[in-house]
Amino acid sequence: MQHDDVVWAIINKRHCSHKVTTKTQHFCRNEYNLTGLCSRASCPLANSKYATVREENGIIYLFMRTAERVMFPAKQWEKVKLSRNFEKAIHQINENLLYWPAFIKAKCKQRFVKITQYLIRMRKLKLRRVKELVPIQRKIERRERRREEKALVAARIDNAIEKQLLERLKKGTYNDIYNFPQMAFDEALKAEEVSAESESEREDEDEEEREVEMEPELERELKRAVEDADEFVEADSDMDTDEESDSGRKEGADVGSDFESETSDIEDVAEKLVSKKKPRVEIEYETEPAVTISRKKIKH
């Protein structure tokens, strides 16, 4: 028969593999301990009659041990599955621990309550989204970054070598010294031709855009030139009519020559304005026929 007091005296004053000592208190690491504290009442080794509550894969069990089964380690713990209903589980604990010490009965109920609470929390956390913490491997990231940089440098060097070799082949520096695969050479030439065509197309598009942008400005300048020319023509015609009515002595040839000179000056101005841009517009004006005034001798 086990002597509990002798076992406790040895464990308490000497070495125990389950004991953890701190500055304030002693703790027990035995998985069957009720409270987790190293004390005479809660020590599973120093009590031949002992009970505890444990959880295995989400199911709560009541473990009981008596003095008759202490000598058989494989059979010393009797396991009873507790119901998921809280009231039924408490009733099961009371029935199985009917004649047991009050301390063990109260601590088993308290442990059962704590286990049910953390199981409920676990189920809630599984139902909702939980942030997963992924460790960052700094060394691997640095290694991959260095490899990427080296690969970029190697790719640049390879491209530069390829360009130099193509230029030398075009110039004919190697002549017939080496036998190069003609297919690869033709493909490289095609790629360069395609790139040159794309660049020329881009330049053409840029020029078209510039011309489209310049068209409204040219139209404005042409309109201004036409309006100025019309104003000059109207002013000259008014002046000619006034002079003819007042004096009536000017010759028709002189008037026609003056009008033609003025219109030619206007045309020169318009041509200068238009010649600054690419599109050219010629402005033509209809000249009035020369007025001939003949002097008639008035006989008195």
C-alpha cells in the first residue's frame, strides 16, 4: 500500500522532476495536476485517491485514480466521457465523485468550466477570419535580391556583346572565318528592321500631330490677313469716290495705277504672313476698271 506522507516528504524536501521553482511560488508540470501548483493537496504523486478533468481532441474527460489501481500504470486512470451539455456534465462529476474530498470535487468542476470556456472561444475563432502570422525569412530574401541583381548585370552584358557582334558582322570584319548560323543572323536583322520601322512610324505620327496643331493657328492668321486686306480695299474705294466727286480733274490712268500698287502691297503682306508656315494660300482681289475722265470744253 502507498504511503502518501512519505512520498510527499521526499518530493517536497528533495528532488522532483515535475517541480518548477520561482522566486514567489512552486509550480507543477505534471499533466494530471488539477491546479498546476506544487502542494500537498494537488500533487498527483502524493495522493493515492486522485481525480482530474482533461480535454482530448475537443472532448472533455473525467480521470479518476484509486489506491487499488496504483500498482498497474496502464490501468490506474479510469476515464469517463463528459456530456457536451453543461448541466449534465456537472451532474456526472457529482455522481462519480460522490464520496471524494470536497477539494478535489470543487477543483474538478472549476477545471471543467475553464476548459468549456476555451473550447467555445476556439470554435468562434475558427468560424471567423483570423490573421495568419507568416515569418519573414530575411536571409532568403537577401539571397534572392543579390541573385536578381547579378542576373540583371549578366543580361546587360550579354545584350551588349550581341549588339557588338551584330555590328561587326554587318561591317564584314569576320568575312568567312567563322560559320555562323544564317537563321539566327536573319532573325536579328529582321528584329532591327522592325524596330527601325516602328521608330519611323512614331516620327511620322509626331509630325502629323504637329501639323494638326498648327492648322488652327494658320487659319486664324489667314482670316486676319483677309480682313485687313478687305479693310484696306474699302478705305481706298471710299477715298477714290470722294476725290472724284470733289475735284473731277484726276486722270483715270493715275487712279488705276495707284489702286493696283496698293493691292499689290496688300498681297505682298499676305504672302509674307503665309510664307512663315507650311501651307500657302493665295489671295486674289478683283480690280475695278480704270475710270477715264475726259475734259469737255464748255462753250459759253
